[in-house]
Amino acid sequence: MTPVPFYTLTAGDLTVTAVSDGQMSAPLSLLSGITPEEAERLQRNAGLASPEAIAISAYLIRGRGHTVLVDTGTGGVNGVGGALIANLALLGVRPEEIDTI
């Protein structure tokens, strides 16, 4: 498995890591509060080859003796996503180590 980059930030004594579950394709017109043109510009600036590739992410928060997962991705429903468990493993986190979802 090829390692993927994990974006992490520290806020006080908490560490927050974005964990990818994969991506899906959807028209940018589905987004609200932003024009499709602005959304495409942001996607391209983020290095995405296809602006209609929308990231599916969960957030792992660790600190104060707890491990919390915010969101659980799509689990591969309809062939979309499904990489969360493997990416947690790359971080050295087993599902049973997560205290709260």
C-alpha cells in the first residue's frame, strides 16, 4: 500500500488528523455557498487533477487520554470510499482503540 499524506494540526494538547476514506466524483454545482467556478479554482489550487473529485474525510482527534473519530466515511457504499480503516492502520490506529465516534 502506498503511504498517503496525512494532514495534522495541533491545537493545545490535541492532535487533529484528516484521514481519507477516498474520493467521489460529483458536479461542483451540488455545493452551496460557492460558485462552481470558485470551487474549481480551489480544487485545482489544492492539486486535484479533476476538480469534480470530492474528498471524503474523517478526523481523528487524539489527546487527553482519548481517541475520537469524527465521521466514519462512506464505508465503500456504492463503490465510493472505503479506505478509512486502511488509512487508520497506516497511522497505527486500530478501530478498537477509538473511544468515541
